[in-house]
Amino acid sequence: MFMLGWRQRDISELLGQLLRIAGAATKTGFGLVPVGNTGGANISPFKRLPVDTELAAIIDGVQSKARGT
């Protein structure tokens, strides 16, 4: 998303992405990233969004393999 903002010369997107990068670097390890968030600067970084059921099944399958279950 940062590169998209860069290519489009969108200052608000660039600033929003810099905040998201800092937040992700400090919060992801603690599981504080909201599910389904698209990552654009036009959406609150704290807002949860619905995940399509087919995509959720794929994510669950990958997470199960990562846990070894």
C-alpha cells in the first residue's frame, strides 16, 4: 500500500502507511492486528472487517499447518 501511495503521489496514504508500518512492527507479535483489515489509510487501523468464508477457510488451513495440527 505504501508503494501504491508513492506511485499515486498520495501524501495522506503515505503518512497513513508509515503509521501502519510502525504499528505493525510493534503490535503484530502480540496479536493486536484486527482481522480482515484491508490496510488502506482510509480505514482505521483498529477496525475489524468481515472476511469472506472461503478466504477464512484458506487462512484457517494455513494456520493449522503452521501449528502442526
